[in-house]
Amino acid sequence: MPKIVIDPITRIEGHLRIEAQVEGGKVTDAWSSGTMWRGIEIIVKNRDPREVWAFLSRI
Amino acid sequence: MHEDGIVKALSQRGVSRRDFLKFCTAMAATLALPSTFVPKIAEALEKKMKPAVIWLELSDCAGDTESMLRATKPTIADIVLDVISLEYHETIMAASGKAAEKSKNDVVKNLRGKYIAIVEGAIPMKDGGIYCTISGHSALDIAREVCGNAMATLAVGSCAAWGGIASADPNPTGCVGVKEAVPGATVVNLPGCPVNVENITATIVHFLTFGSLPALDARLRPLFGYGKRIHDNCERRMHFDAGQFVRKWGDEGARLGWCLYEMGCKGPEAYYNCPTIRWNAGTSWPVQAGHPCFACAADNNWDVMGPIYSRLPNVPGAGYQVKADQIGLGIAAVTGAGVAAHAIIRGIKGSKENSGKPGPEEERRKQDAKDRD
């Protein structure tokens, strides 16, 4: 039951990890994980709505 | 890849000698060097080998990568293939997973102390560094390994320099900049949101030409890029001095390109070479496009520079602060009397300078003039 792990997935923006369970040459299960979190949604709480674009354009 | 000389590689890609010298001239200008240094830069680049570079993306948005991909002088293809030897960059490299990690680890192992690390993004320290992992390693461990063994580390963008947007209040993941996370590393900070790619290239060219990093300020920023205030190089500065302000979006002042100070411009507290090198192939920059500067290159600008659209308090030198309130308004109302009003303002300023002690603004200007000499 080999498990394939590809981390990092390149040529994308952001950090992604893919894991795949292989049985008999077929993928039987797979998981994807974003491996970075900064909490921009927490950072913009209670800020002036007029400037939130500047934060969210940097996600 | 890094065995080829830069010029040889450039000529193989059809870059003419004339284009190469133009690039050297542009780099001399960015570095604030006189044109007599152009042959020295050209000579150095002709002789030097391309440095191997590892570009790390940590708690980032890839905005600095986007900025780099839009390089025009030289193009990104020229930079990646010719000026440097980019051995690892997640967003643009072909390899994935283990093969990608191998490229990075090989450079760290085989070129210890000889490669340049470029870091984009902050380093989350909270909860054991779980908020950014690559290939099962935390950003902190990766930075320690890669930056700790590099000849020099360029912390590009405000996140890598000081934590940036990821460290804005309440800093949910405990983000810090590279120097704070890896104090032993040799770090050059190139803050900005994003960094301007010309500052990255100029720093590397300086290193190749002189064998040393450019002169840095106390916060490890190169003086060539961060030694001047936006306000002092701003093309709208005369409107600030004359008391001509945009007071409402879409008003007459906005249409005429007047000063954005009243709309929240942080130019008087911002240090960056935006007004001189500009963006998008040198076509424009935020203030030219009609938006106030929000001091993106300042440490924690998101919290300490206040709301983007709120005016900085008490910036000295504004036209109306030299008792020119009425005159400033007069200029706004009576166009055509500009020359006379200008003379009056000059008169008021002159008498102020003669009668009292110089204000902080004048002192700062004098200091700047001294620094230039």
C-alpha cells in the first residue's frame, strides 16, 4: 500500500501538499492540504472597511 | 548552470552588447552611482560567474514573485537564465515534491556559503512553526538551514523584512522577519509591498561589481533604495508646498493632480525609491496614479501608519501651515494668479526662515542635502 506524497506542489501560488493512497495501481484515497495560514481573516476584523481591500489583495 | 559567465549567457540568448550596456547604465542609476561606474559594472558582469540563488516562499502571497516576473530591464527570462542561476523557486520551477527539495538541498550542501538566499514572506513562530510548512519542515527550520548557510540573504518584501501584513495586529501566527528569526544570517532587507525587482537586481549587481553588499542603514536597508523620503522625491510635492490638496475623491484637485496628503498619503513618513524607479516598466507609481502612498515599505505600516485614508498628523511644511491657509485656498479658487501667489508664499517662507529657528522640515532637508554631498 504505497503512499505518494508530493510536497511542495510547484508552479502554483501558495503552499500545497497532496497525498495519495495507491492500491493495485489505483488511487484509492487522496488528501490535499494547504500548508500555510496567516489568518488575514482575523487581521481584518474591526478595521476600516475602506482599507480592507489592501489586506485582502495580499492573500 | 552557474558555470557560464553572464555576458556569454546573455549573448547566447540574443541580448546585444548595446542592450547589455543599457542594463548596466540602468543599474548604475538605480544604485545612485555616477555614469563613470558603468564600465566597471560591465567589466565585473563580464568576468563574474552567475551566483546560485535559492528563492524561498514562506508565509507569503507571491506578490514579490509577481513583481519579479514583471521585470523588464532585464526581463525575468534574462534574470533567471543569465544574471543569476535560480536553482529553486516554487512558483516557477518545473520540479515538484522530492525533486524540488533535492535542488535546494544540493545547493545548500555543495555551495555552502557561496549562494544567495532570497526570502519572500514572513516566518511564523507561534505553536512550533506549524502555520507554514514545506515538505514537512517548518518555515523556521527551512530559513535556518538555507539562510544560515548562505553567503547573503535578501529579505524581499515587507513580510520577509519585518513580518509585514502577516504580522499585522493581532499577528495570529506570530510572524517575524528573517533577521529576527535567523539572527546569525547576513541579511539585506528590501521591504516594500511588493519589493521592486530593480532593487533586487541592483543589490545583486552591486555585489558582483564590488564584491560587497551595498551600504545599508541601521535597519539593513540599502541606502540607494531606502535613503530618500517619498515626500522629497514626489512629483506632487510642489502642490504640498503650495497648499493645493485633494480634499475629496473626484474633486478639482484630484483631476489636476494635486497633493494627496489630506487623503491620507504617508509619503512624508515613507522611505522607498518608488518615485524614481516606478513600476510597470517605469510607467507609474501609486501617487502618480492618484492614490495616496500607504508606506508599504515601513515596518508594520498596517498598524503604525494608521488608516490608509486618514491624514498624517502635523507634517511640517504644508502650504497652509505657514499661515498660508487663505493663500492656499486662494490658489485653488483663483487660477491665473499662480505666479503672484507663489511669490507671496515664498515671501512668507523666507521671513519664517529668517525670523525663527528652522523647523524640523528644514532641518531634515538640510540633512538630506548633506547626505547627498
